[in-house]
Amino acid sequence: GENVEQHPSTLSVQEGDSAVIKCTYSDSASNYFPWYKQELGKGPQLIIDIRSNVGEKKDQRIAVTLNKTAKHFSLHITETQPEDSAVYFCAASPGNQFYFGTGTSLTVIP
Amino acid sequence: NAGVTQTPKFQVLKTGQSMTLQCAQDMNHEYMSWYRQDPGMGLRLIHYSVGAGITDQGEVPNGYNVSRSTTEDFPLRLLSAAPSQTSVYFCASRSAGGTLGQYFGPGTRLTVT
């Protein structure tokens, strides 16, 4: 099956700085890559996604890039704010199933 | 819309007991899934369904049963609870078309003693 690795496991940034989280996947059949934000005590919430026919997607301060050849994709958050503090998960999907990374705990220091 | 709802929010079981975690969605989504979340391991798929009457196994299906008799409901049954099933369980749903993103419920925290 698919194997998704995510780095780093923890990340601290100063407010206003950028944060980057990276994921790699193993199954070349994966064609959909969502990113989720999980706040304490809540379920994950989809924040951005990208399909394999697109190299980059941006939504305000959040962007995702995909390199199919290298099998890696990244989440970029610019101008970070304290409310961005949460755990972020990447995922890869070759079809009906989703495979998740182990999560990155992001702390934005005011 | 309430989205995806899960009950109960918390549950404590003794080893060997059985129980059913409830999940319902009001978005008319065809796809529904159950995940468990353990520290340092992300979310792992237990079972999923692509429509009423159709279910399939995910990565970690042992010890769990599911059924999908309606579009709205997707209960997860623990047949004989074990301490290794202590976890936070999330139900998710998504549409078959359009965006593929999943909507997650608030979770059920289960402890098996």
C-alpha cells in the first residue's frame, strides 16, 4: 500500500514568518493530495488540496506544491498568525483510500 | 446542516465488551470512512464505504465490523474490545464527485481497560 512520510514532526516559527511542511509518498498511482488542520479536541479540517495534474495551488496565505517525479508535496504558510498553531496532516490517495502522514505540530510564537 | 456527527464523545469499556460507535452525515455523501488516530501514527483507515450496502477494509480492519444500510449512517462495531483498541476514532464522509476532500466528525475517545 501507499506510504506517506511527513517532516518535521514539530515546527516553531515567529509570528509573521513562513512555515513549510514536507511530505513524500511511495505509490505513483496516488493522484490526490489533501492537507488537513487539526485543532486540539477537534476533527481534522481540510484546508487545501491538489490533484496530480497540477503543480501548485494557492489559497490566500496557504499554498501547496507537488513534484510528481520526486513523489513529494509541500505545504507553505506565509505570514503566520497565532491561530495557525495546530497539527497539520498531509495525505495521499490512489483511489478510494486515503493514507495520512504522521502530522506536524506547528506553534506560532507571538 | 449538522455535517458529520459522532456519538458518544467519550467511552470507557472493559476488555471483552462490545459496543457500537455511531456516525451520521446529512450531506448526502456517498463515501464514508472510519479512522483511528493514535499518538505519532497519524490517521489510519479502518473500514470505508462507497455507498449503501457496499463496504471494504482499510489498513487496520481487524476487530472491527461495519455495515451501511442507509446513505446517512455508518456505524462501527467493536466485537470484543481489547486495550490495543484504545484510541480516538474519527468518521469522515465525502462526495463521489466534485471535490474529493473529506469532512470529519468531532471524534470519539475510547478507552479499553
